[in-house]
Amino acid sequence: KAIVVLISGNGSNLQTIIDGCANGSIPGYITGVIANKANAYGLKRAVAANIPTTVISHKDYQDRQQYDAVLKEAILQYGAELIVLAGFMRILTPEFVQFFSGKLLNIHPSLLPKYQGLDTHQRAIDAGDAEHGCSVHFVTEQLDGGPVVLQAKVPIFPGDDASMVAARVHEQEHLIYPLVVRWFCQNRLQQRANEAWLDGLLL
Ligand code: GRF
């Protein structure tokens, strides 16, 4: 399948999908990487892998509707059959999400439905949680609220700071995101309304 990856920063999750496509574990190919920031390091990863890139800066547009309209066109030009949000730090409009419904995946650094939004690692520490993790989910109009496909848990140890927990979570992100993308590209994964299904089984 043709995959388009959206990023805002480092792109370490993008890298795992680049690698998965290259080594054949993901039966797909990245047709383009789109960033909302020109200095996103992930753009360099794409260039190194000979993947076309586009920068669409949110600063060039007056509102979300305009931004998302331009983003939508870029994604269509890349012929996307799957859109992977990998650290793309933008809220998408309901129109955009509906248009690509069933084809939008995101990774969020918490055990959803816990800790939607930002600062998830610090919030988990502050709450005294012994467990934390990450979730891959389909994107719906509800921010960080779409159906979860796969989660990975990590421990939080006494004395951990947010960066230590973040590193532990990141390691798991790099395992579960390419796996979910693999399932999608194998036509095994579907979104039906607010549910995620794998091999005909409700997740
Ligand atoms: C990840 O922690 C992801 O969960 C969050 O943004 C971060 C992206 O990291 N949404 P990277 O750019 O893939 O390295």
C-alpha cells in the first residue's frame, strides 16, 4: 500500500516504518513524508531514504480549515492509501478526519484512554502510576479518542523522571507502530465506526 507519513519532529517512528518497508516486513512503500515544520529532523531521514518530502507550514495559513485543505491535497497527490501520524503535532479538523476515515493511524504516548493530550509522561509520574505506555489508534474526530489497535506497557520506577519514562515508552513505540502498519498493509486491520478489527475479530 502507498503510505504517507506526517511528522513534526525527530521522526524516530517514521524511521521504523522506513525500515519496515525496506526489509519487507511492511508490504507497502512510503510515497511521501509531510512535515509542518521545515526543520523537522525526520525530513532528513526521508531524504536519506529517497522519499519525497513536502513542508506545509501552519504559519502560512489563516486557520485550520485552510491548512487541512492544503494538507489533504498533498496527501491525495501522494496517492495515500494509509496516512500515518508519527509525532504530527497538529489537531486535524473533523472534515479532514472524516474524509480519510479508516485510513488514519496515530501513536499516542499513553495507555489510552488515560492521558489524552500533552505531557503524558509527567502526568503519569505525578499520578503515581506504576504502569505507563503507548497506544496505536485509528484517528476519529475525538482527539486521542479513536479506537485503539495495540498498546504496549512499560513500568514506572520510583525516582524516574519524565525523560527516563519517555525513553522507555519510545522503545515500545518503535515495536508496535510498524507492526500495526504491517497489519494494515496486509489488509488485516479495519476501522468500523468506533471499533478496530483485526482478522475479523474486534480488538
Ligand atoms: C512520540 O512520542 C509519539 O508518541 C508522539 O510524538 C513522539 C514522536 O516521536 N505522538 P518521533 O518524532 O517519532 O521520534
